[in-house]
Amino acid sequence: MKVILQKDIANLGDAGDIKEVAEGYARNYLIPKNLVIVANESSKKAMEHQKKLIRIKKEKRKKESQTLADSMKGVELVIPAQVGEEGKLFGSITSMDIAKHLADKGFTVDKRKILLENPIKQEGEFEITVKLDEGLNTAVKVTVVKG
């Protein structure tokens, strides 16, 4: 069954793509969740218009992300924490803590977009990557101090 994707779907395609999927998958999952519409002549014309709108929204999001990335350049966070012997923390600094400190500085970033392999468990300086929309990344310097 040919369908037109309404939203980006992992392992299937991007919004606006026309894909061939199993009929059961389309009828039982994709269509009820409004992720796709059945591809026919009238829906193809409507989708062309939808693609234009999606492209405009994408460009707007990319500009906003670029502005945010530019304003976040050089941002340094100082996070006070309880520190024990040998500079080890009691607990850890997680992406949620970093997101909270970024919000205090005026940057609204989802904690899931902060790329932190493991929580920070010791005192020191760390370079953290923040993933923004449209494939843009920026670096934030995080300094954990005894507090």
C-alpha cells in the first residue's frame, strides 16, 4: 500500500515521502495514529503543499537553532557540589542538573539533548555537547566546584 508520511518516522522516512508499506502496518498502526495518509491523486497534491509548509518550518527551526547555538558559544556553567576525598562527588551531576543550570542562564534546553555519556562524578572542568535541532551541536563548558 502506498502512503504519504505526515511525520518523520524512524526507519521509514521523512515527512512528505511516499513509501510502500505492508497493508496491515498501514491500516492497524500508521493510519490510526495519523502518521500517514493513503497516497492517491488528491492527497499527492495536498502533500506538495504540505511539503512547502514543512520546508518553511524546517528553515525557521534551523535559524532559531543557529541563533541559540551562537548565543550559547562560550557559556560556562559553574556547578557547586559536595566533594569528598580525592575530588569525588557525593552523588553526581546529570544532564538534568546541567539543563537546570542552563535554564537559570536563560537557555531552554531539553535534558535529552545534552549528550553526557556518563554522569559527572568528580570535581573539574568538562566539555559537554548540546544537540540542537536540525543537526546543530554546540559545546558548553561545565566546571564542578566544591560547594
